[in-house]
Amino acid sequence: MIADGRLTAGHARALLATPDRDLQEELADEVLNRGLSVRDVEQLVRDRMAPKLDPVPEPEPDALVVPSLTPRPHPPLREPAVLRTRRAVVRTSQHTRVRW
């Protein structure tokens, strides 16, 4: 295929990334039929060489509920909560500062 000019050296180099001779010939035929560029062939080889992973099943909608995050009633506080902050605003002729 290279000798008769149907594939370029770049296409051949991309096809050599796969060790399987049968796969190389199969991909070369696909390159010729689809007129793929060298970059397309490189991506095609990467896709074919990537391990096939089993698809992850979608969880059931009920399985998404996390019991520890569901709202639950809290016991009443014994004393009222008080948030105390102390700050002073100091103004001078040049700036204003907040002191904590």
C-alpha cells in the first residue's frame, strides 16, 4: 500500500503503533476507504488499543439517597445561643480601620 502510493509514510508509522498485524491491515483498509489523515489514524489506533471498559451502570434513583445527610430533628438548645463580636471602627483623617 505504501509502495503503490495509497498510504503515506506518516500513515504507516501511525499504524505501526499497534503490534497486531491483522489489526494493522484492517486499519489500513479503513484509512483507504475513509480517506483519513495521519492525525485521524493516530486517534483511531489509540481508540482501538485502549482497553475496553465495562460501562458503569446508572444507579437507581432511590440509591442516591444518603441516609446520613437526610434532615433530622435536632434537640432544642438548653440556652439561647449568643454570638458576640467586638470591634471598633477607628476613623482618622487619612483612613478608616476596623479593629477586632
